[in-house]
Amino acid sequence: MITNPIIPGFAPDPSIIRVGDDYYIATSTFHLNPGICIYHSTDLAHWEMIDHGLKQSEVDLRGTNTPAGIWAPHLSYDVATKKYWLAYSHMLNMEGREFNADNYAISADNIHGPWSKPVYLGSLGFDPSLFHDTDGRHYMTILEWETRDGYRHPGHIVIQEMNLDTGEFIGQEVRVTQGFTTRGCAEAPQIYKHDGAYYLMLASGGTGYAHGVEIGRAQNIFGPYEPNPTLEPIITSAPEHIFSLGNPDAGHFEAYNPHSRLQKSGHGSLVETSDGEWYIAHLMSRPLPGTMLNPLGRETSLQKMRWNPDGWLEMADGSNLAKDRTPGLAGIDYSQPIDHSFSADFSQPELDVHWMTPYREQDVTWVTQQNGQLQIKGENSFFSRMNPAMVTVAATAFDFTMETEVAFQPTHYSQSAGMLMYYDAQNWLYARLYFSESLQSIALGILQAKNGERIEYVHDRVAIPNGQVKLRFATENGHTSIGYAVADHWQLLASTIDTSYLSDEGVGGSEGEIGGFTGLLCGLGAVDAYRHTSKATFNYFKMINNEE
């Protein structure tokens, strides 16, 4: 059996394909660079991040309001041309619920690229996907975002033929549906073909606790599409009937299922194995015990599917409730646990592929590694959405320990360097070396951001005269203790800081809504609001998952 999630931690909106014996998944990255994470597997259980789709200055994410940025990449493979395609939205504005997004597609002969220059797909809405038909024709489907009063939100799913060689559209877009269930908020359309029929798979119910995967079928790609006869999602964490038509997006906390480990299951993507078996990769979340807070964000899980005698797709067990375990491929041993811990010794010339940076690009003007050390030149405060100097990786467990050793020689109180837990520019926890004028020494202290409020732990600090210290964060179920060591003598700096708010639901969403779509990141950073000249050196970083 395959254990879910297959990709723990921040890995939302999975899009899965198979090319030969290789499986690939692409996920959203929102305000993080490099954009679009790409994962690889040969057995559907062990997934490795291998690359990014947007890594050559294709987008400028500085100034992005979380959770805008790069949304819902769709990965496809055209067997006729042997090209990989990535379609994605660059969400630029969410104010006024206008949701202004520019949509693009890029292609490559290899999953590692080089990827083509982006082809503009218009700004009609968001969540574009490409379908390569067996007759050589190509189609884009997307959510047409509705902004008018008096019309049903969030809009229509539209389909339009494309010439991928020229990037031009053929004919007019066709509105085909507003969804196949009563959950509303139909989005993320994807087209599949099976036994001569076209299947349109949608995400529904909003990316909260009522989320689901729904499906319709047509004999012509432009419809008419008939809904799945159950009139319910084919995958969800909330199998009860829900009516939410006209609601463009909502947290739906009332749909929380106390009997399911997986919550928010939805936004699926279908793949066929070489042996004719079928699976859907989908997003989901795992709340902290006793709460509805999901600090790990939206993760990726997998469900085995089957086609019933009437030609409709359903879960292999006949239900529509997402499970935390699903049957794997025949002949593969899935009994060994998978360790999702992460470590970096900075011995390679380039940053590990897992490191991501909010808003700005990673380049040698501010971050380098060589000879077993990582060096970061401080710039903006971590409140900045322009040029924060940090590298982060996704947290993948509720119970984990992370550690580093930092050397830093600040000369001004506005220069600092250390280790942090980070959700977005308004929400983070930072243990840092800085220059204390009152102590007349380099000191170790704690700074926190909580829904935009700056909180300094003025009573939890200690002098570190030589400017070199080991730092350790121990987090368990949303509470974090911070320790430090000089000459390998570990001491406690602060205990049981509540970090559960570093979650999709804890970062300032309006009542009934989710505040963010990303997840908890952990890493290293530096700030220099003085002259942008100070540099910090890190000797290692490790994040150990204590649950595994």
C-alpha cells in the first residue's frame, strides 16, 4: 500500500503525467522562486524534487501579495511531438475579487528543460490546462473568472482550440459548464480521453474543507457535458451532500470530517500506468490535532481509481472518501518507511533544488555556497515582499527539529542573521544574531511577525561575543522551543512559542475564509537595513522529521 501524503508539506495543485516508466508531478509555488516544483517517481510512492519549471527570470514575483503568484501548473506530454508542456497562471492581483492573472505555456524536449519562452494564453481567468488530442489538435481549457454582479460566481469553464506552433487561438472559446455538482467554485479544468469519450475533470467546493474532484463526460470536446450520475465529487474528504452554488471560494469549516486523517481533498489529476491502472494525484491537508489549522499547507496524495461498467471514473474501493493509504503498483515493496528529512552541507557549487526564496530570485549577488559554507548577504527586513535574503525548504512533519551553525559580525542593530520559520512576509519566527547596543555585544535574540505585528522577545536574549553560534528549533504540534550552543554546550533560549498560526488558516483570512494557500517553510536568512553589505556564513542545515 502507498501511504499518503506522497509529497508531504507545501506541494499543492499536483499535475501528474507518465512518460514511459517515469512519473512526474508539477505543483504550485505562488510567491516563491524558483517557480513550479517538478517531482519524479518510478513507483508512485517515492517522489524526489528534481527541478523547477520557471528558473530563468520568466516571472518577477517581487511585490506579490500572498497568496498570489504562480498558480496551478498543468503538466502534459504531447506524444506526437515528444514535448513536455507546462501551462500556468501568474496571479497578479486578487483585490476586489478581480483576480487578474496572465496565463502562459512553456514547452521543452526534456523535463529538465531548457524550456521555451512563455507563450501568452490570455488573461480570461486562471488555471489553464492543455489537451493534446489523438488527431493532433490541441485545446486549452480554463476558468473564465466572473466579476459581474448578478451572475453566478466564480464563472464558466471554457474550452478553445489552439495552434501550439504559433501560439494562436483557433475559433472562439466555448463555455461548457459551471460545474457538475452543487458544491460550486468549479475551477482547475483538465480534459482526458477514454474509450473515445472526453472527460472534463474539475476542482470544486473551494480550496477548503468542502474541496473535491468532480467529473463530466461528452462525446464532443466542446460538449454538451453530462455530469457524473452521482452528482457528487469522485474524491473528497467531506462526502456529505453540500450546496454552495454561487460561492466563489470559502473555507467551509463546517465540512471538516472528524473521521478522516486527510482533509480538503480535491484538485485532482489523472494518470494511467503502463499496466492500464489508473490513479488520481490530488491536494489535501492534515490539521494539527484538535484544531483546523494546517501548518504544512496543502500536500499531495494519491488515490487508485477504476472505470465502472458505465464508463465513469470512481475510486477503486467504490467510495469517494480520500484515504490515507491506497493500493500500489503490482510487484513493488512499499513496506519500508520513507524519510522526508532534509540536510545540506553546502559542499556543491549550486544550491540544492529544495531551497526556495520568497518574492525574489536566487542569484550570486546575495547567496553563494562553496567549500562547505553558505553565505547570505543581508538586505530587506523579512516583512519585505521585494528583496528578503533567505533560503527555505518546506516543513514536512508536525514534529521536527532543525539546526544550523551561523557566524556573523554585525556592526549595527539593523543587521542580523539566523534561522527562521516562515509563512509569508507578515508571519514568521526568527532567531538571529544582531548587534545589541545595550549589551555592547553581538547578541542572540528572537523576532516574530504575527499577522503583520512585529514582536521582539526583549527578555529572551543572550550575548554571543564571538558572533558564532549553533541554533536549534524543536517544533511539536504547533509549539516551538529555541535552543543555542556555544562550544557544543546546548542551552534553552525560549520555550513553547505558539507557531500554529503559521498555517493557511492562521494568517489573517476573513471569517469563513482561508488566509493563505501555501505552507510552513524553514530556513536561513540575513537582514541588513543599514548598508546591505554584511554577510553571514552558515556551516550546515538539517531538518529532521521526528515522526518517521
